[in-house]
Amino acid sequence: MMSMKWEDSNVWRWLSQSSPTALYDRQIVWLSFGLMLVGLIMVTSASIPVSSRLVDQPFYFAIRQGIYLIGALILAAVALQIPLARWQQLSVPMLLISLFLLIAVLGVGRSVNGAMRWLPLGIINLQPAEVAKLSLFLFIAGYLVRRHGEVRESVYGFLKPLAVLIIIAVLLLAQPDLGSVVVMFVTTIGMLFIAGAKLWQFGVLLFSGLGLVGLLIIAEPYRVRRVTSFLDPWQDPFGSGYQLTQSLMAFGRGDWWGQGLGNSIQKLEYLPEAHTDFVVAVLAEELGLVGVTVVLLMVFALVFRALFIGKRCLEANQLFGGFLAFGIGIWFAFQALVNVGAAAGIMPTKGLTLPLVSYGGSSLFIMSTAVALLLRIDHEYRLETSQAHQRIVTHEKRKRTKA
């Protein structure tokens, strides 16, 4: 028997080929729903001990996550109805609103664990950094459409969007929130690279950014402690390395298949932030390496779809949608890598969520809106392709009729 090639397999076709009849990307829909469902289950499991201690209600955080999910789906449904042309028009106003929110949080924000990152808005604490991420990527996509040639040919055109990034970075570092700055920086240079920025510009920017991040780490003692504890967390397992050592214990106990859903020991308030930044550690302990691998494959299948949509749009000269899809794909991929890498001890600990999985209203709302934007980008591409095909068919019919 002849072995089937990977390119001919059903999995490859499902990931890389569009349905000829549907005007939306079914893979993105099911992958997103799957990640949200996994997130709800794991947040429920991980948050029971801390919910019981704080409010004497074991499903307090689970109920809130469920409410956030419903709100996120409603927000995504609204975002899905807005044409890309309108999103492009709104990119600058949204950026200005994000800057206002970043300034406001420094004055009237709520402090948690020494970080001023949340604006209290009744039932939800809004995190302006999440809004700023999406707003920045929308703005850069619009800028690359307006100044595409300038970015490729002029250093000035390459540097202008970086000035906006620097302003946002200064406001974020005042909170402080270095993790969001790094995500924005990586995604921005990725979008500029896709737009055709010269390789030497890309290299200078990358090394300058790495150098600046190094200086920012050295400037704050707590960041230095995080880096040193990441390199050897067992040197101070009850101090600076406590969170990471507890996370590593969870990974170790999980082994291949896990201890079973609900059977985590580390979530019994040994592991801080078990239902937020370190939910993947509880997932690893309860569902094992196999469970973590499946969730990561779902995330990166979603990323693959985003990059594939971006490539098709750029080839069809739909520049705004193409650049934005690439930006969302890079954003999701890098943030997932940092979240899982921090929990597994591969990277320094950063307060970044696992897309669509971790607890939190702000992150879930913004990530769901980003997924809705991907669906809208793909929908408009398919619609234009379908209409172009219909015009060709109609033209051919008229030719045959005349003949």
C-alpha cells in the first residue's frame, strides 16, 4: 500500500482549504468555541479552592467566567457585522480612546499586587492594555495601507508607527506592564516585516528592542528577581521562585495523561493565580502532556488559519484585512508561547493570558473581538471572490448567447 502524503490528508485539507459554499471560516468558529469551552472547564476546576476561601461560593469565578463568555460572544457578534472599511475608519479614534484609558488607569485605576492595570466599571474591571493591543494593531494595519510604499522605501515611514508604540509603551510601563509592551513590540515588527520593511531596519529594530527590554529589566529589582528565579527557581523555592516551582510541580505530577479532571493538588492554593495566568499548569496536572498538547494545537491551528487568511487577502490586494489578519495571528501565537513558556519555566514569568482560555473579562472580550475580525476578513474575501466568479460566469453566458 502506498503511504498517504501529509498534503493529501483530511487534516491538511481541513486546515488549508476553504469550503466552496460557506461564506465564513468554519475552522475558526469551532476552534474558538473549543478553546472557550476548555477555558470555562479549567477555570471552574482551578478556581474552586480560591472561590471557597474568598466568598464561600465554590463556583463564584466559574459563574463570572460564564457571564464573560456570554458577553464576549455578544460583542463578537456585533463586531462581526461591522465592515472592514468601517474598522479602518475607526482605527485612529480607537487608538485615541485607548490612550485616554491608559492615562485614566494611572489616576483612578485599581491596584492588584502592586500593578495599577484595571479600571473598575461595576461588574467588570477593564484592563486598558488589552484594548490598546487591538487598537494599536488596527491602527498599524490602516497605516500600512495608507503608507505602504513609504514603509518599504523610507526610514521615516518605517519609524512613524514606532513612535505611537513608544507612547503606548511609556504608559504601560508606568502601570507597570512589561509583558503587554513586549507583545505589542513583537507583533508590530512582525506586521512591518510582512509589509516589506528592509531587513536591516528590521534587524536594527529587533536588537534595539531587545537591548531596551534588557535595560528595563535591570532598572527594576523585582524584574531582575523574576529573571534570576526563572533561571534557577529552586534556589529560592519559598521566595522569588515560589510560583514557578509550584507550577513545575504541577507539570511533573501531570505526567502523560494527568491526574484526572478536578484532581489537581497545586490548585489547593499552593499555586498562586491558578485560574488566571497559570491555568495551563492546572491543565497540565489534571490532563497531562497530552491535554496541554491538544490545547496548544488548537491555539496554533487558529493562528495558522489567521496567517493563511492574511496571505490570501494580500494576494488579492485586500491590504487592510491581510495586514490585520497577520497581526492577530502573530499576537495570538506569541502571547500563547509566553503564557505556556512562563508556566513551564522556559521563559520569565509574565502576566499574560492564554488566548480564549484564561480567566478574565477584558482579555476574553478583546480576544473574541479579534476572532470576529478574522471571520469578517475571511467573509469579505470570500464574498468578493464569489462575486468575481459570478461576474465571470455571467460574462461567459452573455458571450455564448451572442454567439
